[in-house]
Amino acid sequence: MATYIITGHDQKQYGSITDGQLRQWIADGRVNAQTKAQLEGTGEWKLLSEFPEFADAFKSSAPPLLSASTFPVPAKTSALAVTSLVLGVLGVFTCGITALIGLIFGIVAMTKVKNSGGRLGGFGLALAGTIVSGIFLFMIPIYAAMLLPALAAAKQKAQEINCINNEKQLALAVKIYSGDHNGQLPPAASWCDAIKSGVGSEKVFKCPAENSDSRCDYAFNAKLDGMDESKIDPHTVEIFESDGGWNANGGPELMIGKPRHARVFVVAFADGSVQQLRESQLNTLRWDP
């Protein structure tokens, strides 16, 4: 069935109109021979009088009458459709949060446009909003998979820094003890008890990367037991990571077998410095004062 588009006196276009409807409008005087029309799909505008298929209709047509109210009012674009597309695009800046709302709005908008009987437009916008929102929601797991390794590395680095700070505070507490005891270091067998008041909190004795129930995740070099601080080589190991527990003391045999922090071991020295060492560097450590 042929359909047509016509231009009213208000220069607005109306259609699609079947040839049967157009014949009735001619008979009712709603359009006349000077009305511009286009056979839909051809793109060519002509006067209705130039269409041979309507020549007989004009012979018995009523006086011409055409007003803006004669034709349907152009469809109003759905606000939900526009909002859906905007929220979908914003999903890139909100990690997909607005995209979820955009997806819902898009589906609702498409349903309303379909059921509006032509009073609402914007189906394409709603469809675009739904697609864009869906894409961003689909990408969330991919973003998460890319982000998780970075977050894990950041957490590991933070734990390493906390462990370094812990050993620095423990080494400082040893110096404070030495200053209060005529330059002598604490007894190795009770070093945790001896310096506990100098660290403020027992949390300092716990490595953040260690999940054990032990009160202390560090050990004291037993060869520094009660020694005069001034007679100790500053490069001597003083405190190191260990699973020995509270007041643990000894030598390299007590050091943890596997690093807790990205392949490095944290060691505090007699001068109060703290270093991160790889396993290959452990054999260079000085244990004898």
C-alpha cells in the first residue's frame, strides 16, 4: 500500500498517510490540489494535483481547508530516554553506578514510547542509553579484574612500610632503654618486656602481614644481650622478622624462612636504621657485635 507525506500550510510535515486516508481528506476539503506531497521513499515533492492517482478525487472534492489542528501534533521526546543516555555516558566517570540507573530508565523509556501511540518520541535515544549503560555494566568485572592486582600490590606495599616503621620504633625503644640503663642493651631473654613501655602499644610488635596469634613477630639478636651500646658495631643485626613469639631471641636460625613483603626481609640494625633485604643479601648480615 502506497503511503504519503504532506506539507501543511504551517510548513510542517505530516505522515505517513495511506492513499485511502488522503482521498478522504481531499473529499473532506482538508487538503487541496496545491498541497505539497511526497510518495514516501521517493524524496520528490509535488503538488497533489500532479499525482494522477488523485485526479478523480479532486473533481468531487469540497472547498480546501487546512489548519495546524488538522494533523497530528509532532511527538514529544521522552525525558526518560534522554536521561538514560546521559546516565549511561556518565557511567565511565562513576564506575558504572549511573549506568545501572541509565539501563533501567532506558528500558522504561522504550516501553513508554512504544505504548504512547505516537505521542512520545525518543525510542532511538532510549535504545542508545540502554546499550551504552549495558556496555559499562558489562565492563565493571573487567575493570575490577584489572584493578585487583594493583590494589593487592598497594596493600602489600603498605604492610611493608608498616613493618619498617614497627622495627624503627622497636629499635628506638631499645635505644631509650639503653639510655635509661647506663648504655646497656636489654637482656635478650626478656627484651620485649624490657622495652614495652617505650613503644606505647603492643601493636608495634605485630607485623601487619602476619596473621598468627603470636604477640610478637620479631626477634632480638641474642649476641647483643645486655651489651654496652658503645662497643657494638653499628652494622650489627639487632631486630629481625621471626616466628619465635614474645621475647624470641637468637640468630639467623630464627629468621623467617619466606619473606612476608614482596620478596624482601625487614631488618633493624644496632645504629637504629632499618633495611629491606632480598634473600640473596641475608648471608652478608653481621650478627657478631
